Amino acid sequence: MFVCITCRAQAGENTSDDQPRAGARLLAAIEAVPSELRPSLAVVPVECLSNCNRACTVAVTAPGKWTYVLGALDPDVHAQDVLAFARLHQQHEAGLPAWRERPEYIRKNTIARVPATLA
């Protein structure tokens, strides 16, 4: 999973240099979840996912699987939804979890679904 750490809050966050941006806070919230609740899930901070209009943004991906870009995430509310979706993504052979199984907020805030690359 890639988490944009440069994302500002969707409403136009105005943070000073000494305060973490919303994307960095989302990363911290995800990393604060005990590792046994996110087994074999690599969480990688990235500088930008180019989804500024619907920030905070994460991309959930794995080799040979579809990639999902999720946006409009609140770092104080949606870390568990993101992790629940990532677990569903991991469990599905092609990375295509059933729509109805996804957390409701994720269903409504999926920005893009990108096919796996061809080898």
C-alpha cells in the first residue's frame, strides 16, 4: 500500500511547517494499528499520488493484481476502512474484492481501478 504523505486535508488544510499534513497523519494512523492486524502488508510513504482534489489518498496494489486508488480519506476516521479493504485485496487472487464486501466509505471513494500489468 502506498500512502501519500504530502496530501493536505480535502477541505484545504492550512498547516504550518511544524505540523504534519493529513497524509502523514493517515500514514501514522495506519502504522499505529498493531502489526498482527495488518500481516504481510507493506505500507510505503510516497511524496505524491496526484489526487490533490480528493486527498488524502492511498493506492492498494500487489504484484499481478489490480491496483485501487482510494481518496477523500480522513486520517482521523478511515485508517481501519483502508486496512479492511487492503486485507480483502490481499485475499482475492486478482485483487478484485467483491464490491459489497468493501467498507462503505471505500465503495464511495474509489478514485480508480487499474488492471495488473502484463508480464
